[in-house]
Amino acid sequence: MRGDTRPPGLLFQGSDVEELHDLVSRRFAPHRMSVRGGHPMDGRFRCLHQGELGLYELGYGAEVDVVPGELPEFYNVHIPLRGGGTITTDGVTQPSALCLVCPGQRLAMLWDGECLNQVLNIPKSCLDRALTARLGDEPSAPLAFTPVLDPRTRPVATWLRLVREFAEFASSELADRSPLGTAHWELVLVHGLLDAQPHRLSEAVVGRGPAVLPCAVRRATVFCAEHAHEPIGVADMARAARVSIRSLRTGFRTHLGTTPLGHLRRVRLDLVHRELLALADGHGTGTVTDVALRWGFTHLGRFAGLYRQVYGESPSATLRRGRDCPERAAPQAADG
């Protein structure tokens, strides 16, 4: 009798729509799935790894609509291997199917018959632990990432390569023999995602190891990241940090080499920079003035000077060149 020649981890292969729907619902989330045009389906669902993180391959072999609704407590990363599709989050159609969906977001997908995706699921609890290690405090809400992953940037390209290499490692005999090694791989993917993909706390956590700042300074930097779109000042930051204004200023000077308002200004400049790059890539419409005013820069001449000092070019130059520059403008040291 011949041995089983099926690929390791194969959960489904065939044309039974209801069976595939039930399997995906149990592994991911309840959803609606419909095959377009009445064509026969040739689906394939494979588990590449199931530990604290889950990594899968999924293709339908037919054009399908998939509507999970609101995602439960996990982050869902779609990495197309072939074919194509469209992802809509919270009613916004994303410009690429290489996409990250966050807990609480509403999701709808349309996949063509050739599409085969890797799907990485990261539980919110796992990512929260990584954030807590860096911030010193538990996050107050699910972390909101920029939805589209841009493989033209080196950090994202490197992280995607790590996912591919992890998929190969997970199917090896070494993975079976080394659960601790596998757990370290999972940590690399979680912390790497925090550093590679922009999110609302990037300024507070990127490039930082566990708890490198005093608690009061960490609380203030997280408050800045979460409330940068609001008209906050140093008194609000001190109240969030639970220290006096004088102590907060001393902490920022000692540990960050800047003032609380200088840090807030840099956070807002970074948000302006990201939004201008997104506009340059065709993700939305607007002008430099629109973006600057949205993030609280009312003196446009001073804003332009600060921006040039940090990014080495004018805001209008970023808006013009973002689409053609794969590496983006590297920020210089911020002023205090």
C-alpha cells in the first residue's frame, strides 16, 4: 500500500463549497461565501503552521465573494502568492490585496479563480504582549495598522521574506523537534511586523526593546501617538503621564533629548510624512496645505522649514516623488 502523498497540513481539496466554508469558518471566523457565475470550485486549504500564530494557504479555484463581517480578536494578513483579488475594509476598497486587517474592522473580499493566498493570523493577545513589553503598559485599544503592506520598502520586503522562510521552516522536521525554536520564530514575526508596518504607535515603539523608557515618559509618548490628531498640549501630556509638567520636561530632556512639545511636533511631522507618501502613491487626494492643517500645523512657512530639517526635502517634493522612490526619504535627527 502506497503512503499518503498529500501535501503536509492539507485540510481540504475539492469542489464541496459547504465543506470548505465550514473549515474556513472554524479556523478563521464565521463568514458568508458565494461562488460567482455558478462555476465549479476547485478549492485548496492547507495549514502550514498552527501554534500561537496560524499560517495557512487558501485558494478557491473559482471567483468567490467572502464576507466575514467584523473580525474577531486577531490580526489577519493576506499575502497573495498568485492570482488577484480585492479587499475592502470598513467600506474602503484597498489598492492592493497585500493587506493587513485589524480586530474590529469590517472585511469583504473578492478573489479570482487563480488566486492562492498565504494567510497569517496573529491573535490580539499575542500582539498586545509584544506592545506591553515595549511600552511598559498594556495598550488601551487594538492597534490600528496602515492596511496595505508596501513590498517596495525594505522593512516590509524583509518581513514578507521572513514569513516565506517561516512557512518552509514550519514544514521541516526541525520544527517538530524544536517547539522553543518555533516559538522564537513567532516572536520574530510579531515584533518584526511592529517595526516594519506603520501603525498609530510607531513613533513610540519602533526600534525600541523592552521597557527602555521610564514609565512616565512612556505613558506620555503613547498619549502623543494616540491623541496627535487632537489639540493637546504639555499639560495634557503631564496629566496622562501622572507627573508634574516640570518632571515631564526633565524626563524628556534626559531620555529623549527633546521637549514634550518637540516630541509631539515630531510625531505629527511623521504622520504628515506618511500621509504625503500615501497621496503620492495615489491613496487619496489632497494638498500639502490640507495635510499640514489636519495635523495642527497652522504656520505653513514654519512647518515647511521643520519638515525640510527632518526629511531633507520640502513637503511638496515628497508629494511629487513618493510614487517613484522605493526607499522613501530617510528622516534625519529630529530637533528638540
